[in-house]
Amino acid sequence: MTIQWFPGHMTKARRQIEEKLKLIDVVIELLDARIPLSSRNPMVDEILKDKPRLVLLNKNDLADPQVTAEWVRYFAEQGLPALPIDAFTGTHVKEICRE
């Protein structure tokens, strides 16, 4: 008997994402600016491979501005442009199209 730890709905969602990914040009990855790595799905890099991506650090009004700037640099070093935003107030949301 094989025990499967990965829930079926997650397998289905991953398969659907991989299918839809063929139809899109760029991915927007939305993370919590207070906990960017903890709010990130660990499978995203594997699924997206080399697909162009923009990382949005949401709730930046609740995060330390200096730490957020360090996260922006960190993601840039990974080859991922990042933009701190606040979706609730709309702060910096218009800049998404510029990236």
C-alpha cells in the first residue's frame, strides 16, 4: 500500500496551472511583504521554470521599509523584478504596468 502525502486537489491544481501557463506571457507572483519567503509556494520556481515573472510584495505599508528594500534587492539578485505595493490603498499599483 502506497501512502500519498500530496493531496489530490493539489495535484489537479498544479496540472491546471501547467496547462494554462502555456497561454500566458508573464506571471505575477503575489507575496506578503512582511514574510516574503514564508508566503511563497515552494513549487512555484519548479512550475514556472523560465517564464517571465514579476514579484509583488503586498502589504508593504505593514512591513519595515528598509527590510522591504532588502527583499527587492534579494529578488533582483535572483533575476526576479520585485515591486512593493499595497493593494488595499492602491499604493504603487499603477507601477505594475511599468515593470
